[in-house]
Amino acid sequence: MPLETERTLPPLIDEALRPAEPGGLVRLLAPLSPGIRTTRDQIASHAHYWRGQAEEAFEDAEGGQPLLVVLGDSLSQAVGASSVEHSWIHRLVLHESQQRRNRPARIVNLSRSGAKIDDVLQHQLPAFRAIEHQVQLVTCTVGSNDFARGSSFSKVESAMHSLMSRLPSDAVLATLPAKGSIMAKRLNRMIRSEAGRSGLVVADVDAHLPGWRGRSAGDRFHPNDLGYESWFNAFAEVTPSSAQRIDRPAPKAAVER
């Protein structure tokens, strides 16, 4: 039986698609908690799935399908969902395909579980710039891990300002789920008020999330399928107008922080 040919990707993209290592707390508690054990397992299995999607996207680059590039953290990896097919990303792709009556978009998901804003700046955006094919839409969900790991508001705000200046025009940036977090609410106010100055579109997840009751996964940190409906609704609300602008310019050049 012939061996399967190994698929190769551009180096920066290949590096960005490597699965994250579960954090120390996840490793510690996974043997004690079925919900956290599921999170640990999904970090690897979902990353493997999205890598396969990216490989298919590059193989079918001449197929005429639009290309969606996803940046961010585990919320874009669909950790907590019952399956990766129930991610807000797949729902959005299907929704956009039905709205525009064309083939579903190819997906290059460069997000990584545990990513902070600096990870998007230092690893995911360079990988995005290495994509030579026309990109229809860029999305980003990031910031929750910065606060979860104890970063000060001023540090997170500064990093978010830097990210907003480097994302490509018309990228869709999500607000943070902020129920119970004063700092996340402050950051959301900044995102809402200043995103337009950078030519960004805001997917206001927090405005669509009525609360966590019945919407959190077994680890009590990530959304479940019902919770991810808020992400889908927030992105679906704003992406139709963004998706019309297919001929987007190259990403803005990086600036010194």
C-alpha cells in the first residue's frame, strides 16, 4: 500500500498551525475533571483538524472558493464545542455560502489555544502575511487569556491598540465575553470606540452573550454549543457587508511598539 504523501505548507504557516501545549493548570486538573480532560484532548484534536482544513485550502487554491483566515485563541479553535463541526466558524461559512449562493469558503485557521494578543502579533499575523492567495475575510478573537493570566489592563490595552493597528483593513475583531469582568468591559469599550479608526469591523460578542448559564462547557471556562451561538450571531451580523469587499489590500505594515 503506497504511503500517503506528506503535505507541505509555507514555514510560517506550518509553525502557526502546530498545536499548543495544554497549560499547567489544565494538565494538573485533567485527571480529576472530565470537563477539563475534554478540553485537554480538544486542544490537540481541534488543532489537527484545522491543520487539515488549511492543507485542503492550499491544495484547492485555484478552485475559486473564497478564503477565510481566522486569528485568535481557543474560542476560534472551538474548544468546548461538542465537535469542531459545531464551531461558530463552520456555521459562519455555511451561512455566508447560503447568503451569497456560492461554494463554502476555504478556511485557514491560524488561531491557537491559549494565545494572547502578543501571540497573534508575533506568530499569527506573520503567517497571515505569508499567504499568497486572495483573502476574502479575516476574523480575530483574542484578549481573554491576557486577563486570565493576570496581565494588567494597561498592558492588555496597549497590546490591543498594537493589534488593531496591524490587522488588515476590514478585518472583523470580536469583543471579549465580559460578564463579571470589569477589565474586559473596559477593553470592549475601547474596541467599540476605536476599531473604526483602524478600518476594522467589530463583532460584538459580549452584546450577544446574555450570560453563561447553560452556555459553558464542562471546564466552566469555554462556551458549549449554545454558548458559541453568540459568537456566530455576532460575526454573522457584520460579515455580510465585509464579505463584499473581496479585493482587499495587503496587510498594513507592522509598526514598532
